Amino acid sequence: MTNLPPRDHKAAPTILVGVDLGLPNFDGGLEELGLLAQTAGLNPVARITCKRKAPDSALFVGSGKADEIKLLATQLGAIEVLFDQSLSPAQQRNLERHLELPVNDRTLLILEIFSQRARSHEGKLQVELAKLQYLRTRLVRRWSHLERQSGGIGMRGGPGETQIELDRRMIGDNIKKIKERLVKVKKQRQTQRRQRERRDAFNISLVGYTNAGKSTLFNALVKARAYAADQLFATLDTTTRQLYLGEAGRSVSLSDTVGFIRDLPHGLIDAFQATLQEAVDADLLIHVVDASSPNFTEQIAEVQRVLGEIGAADIPQILVFNKLDALEIEQHPLQLVDHYDLAGVQTPRVFLSAMSGEGVPLLRQLLANAVGVEVAAVNETP
């Protein structure tokens, strides 16, 4: 357990909790959860980790550790507890009763960040869908009034229908409406893609772990002003611009997409299917990696996993090891362009700094080469 100095006295003092269940990629320092919490406007004041063979069915951490969390919250004035793993509705409800504090999990935290950051109409619809799908299973969490009957003459709902049943039905209706609206948005995107295809467009999508520097690289390549910041999920909405590659003598379509993260809620993957469709339909993926992160191999694996889930695993990639400027001199590679074994495939890799511009011309040359190979293949097709 490590106490943390408060970063923002206006933000809610929060205790972070992680449970090591012996699974790979356990974040023993809760570093990523802390960054997520700060991104959402919370103020982590302490971190607690423990080991268990399996989650406690009632309190996830067990009663002894729950008592320790409650005591620490009282000592530090924490007003919320945040778990790095997903909690079941029952575990969340039991923990709140035991701790007498609001308890949330990683899934809701990511949903909240997405809700804060979505700007486009499509993005807001997708976030709302994911939040409703999450909420539908948790209506019993805090609201005892939901147990009262609401049926009868002059009341909405059938006779004897409880408030929770009514709320679930209303949420179900809203989910249906949002899905119908997203279908229309998806059709509009398909129309736009067909128009690009008729123009013989070559489509490139930037993908990668959140905060790897995708938007900074996007801006460096197309001289755009897409929002970029040193924080998780700075970009949620897909931005597409034309990129002229003088080396290939043609323009390509370049899209910046939402970043991936460990344990991304499945509801978000489903809800953002329309946005991630840009990656699915790409001719080439620029997989941006934070070369300065000690966990870059795990982050690459997570991106590959999500790409597999959305049907984009077989699209050719160029690996960009970004943030060269953040590496110590002795960590710099002997050459800026080489190959990296990506799931058994020797994949072109370039080291660069999107911030300083070092290595960006080398990436442009790799992109031009990829476009040239594609054009040659098309011309050879009988």
C-alpha cells in the first residue's frame, strides 16, 4: 500500500484497489488505473493491492481487506473507492454497504471518460449505448425505492410491475432506439467509404494503445489540428484527412481512431464498432507504440487482441515506435528502420518522435512503398 500526495484538492479523494488473481498483466502499481482516475477528474490518495486465488463472491477482496479499505478511507477522507477489475452488481452493492462509500470499477471509469470526451454525434450515441447496457445490470445497486411496486390504476407499467422492472424496460427501449440510430450512421459511413473507393482511395488508419501518440503523429503527417494531449483517451472520435505522399505521387486517406486499453469493456468494443470500422476497412494500419513504456509488449498484444475481435487482424501493418525523444541515449536503436516479429510476421518498424519530427520522413517513405506495392498489385491483376 502506498499513500499518494493529493494532486487536485477539488477532485474527489479516491482509494484505488487492485487484486492479483495470478493472471497476466496485473498492474501491481495500479499506474494505469491512477492515470485513468486522474483523467476522469478523481484524486487518487492511496493504492491498495492484495493477492487472492479467486475473487470473494460477496466482497471481491474478502471481509478483512474490506475492513482495511474502510479504515484507510476514514483516515484519508476518501469519498470513493475504485477497483481495477470489473465487479459484479452484487459485489458492488455489498461493498458499498460494507464500506459506506460509493464503489465503482474500471469498466464504469472508462465509460465515464468516454462520456466526457465524446464530441461527435456518433461518438455520443455509442457512449450512451454502452452506459445503458452497463446500467441495465446494476439497477439494484443503490436505490432501495426501486423495490416498491408501481403498478395500479393511473400508474405507468402493468399491475404489480416494480419500479426496477419499469426502469429496465425504459432502458431497453432506449437501447433499441440508439441501436437504430447507429445503424443509420453506419450506413452513412458505408456510403462515404464507397465514394472513397470509387475515387481509388488508399485508406490508412492509425491504431494503438491509448496515449501512444497517435493524434500527435496524425497532426505531424497531415498538418492538422486534431486534439492531442499527454493523457489517456485524448481522442475518441475518428478524424480523417488526405495525406499527400510525394514519394508515391498520390494522396491517401489517413484516419485517427480511438485508442485501445487493457480490459476495454466489451460493451464499448461493440458500441464503437462503427468508429472502429475505419480500421476494419483500411488497406494499411499504422500501429503506434509508446517506445518509452516499460509495458509496450503487453500493449502491443492488447491492440492485436482487439484488432482480432473486430476483424482487422489480417490487415498489413507498419509498427511505429513513437516517443524516441523520451528514450535515454543508450536506449536509442542502432537503426531507425527494421522489422519486428508481430505474431510470427516480420513487420516493418520505424522509430520516430512525432513531437520533434525525427524519423517522420522515414515513415512517409515506408507509406509510399506500401502504396506503391498495392498499386503494382492492382495493375498486375488481369
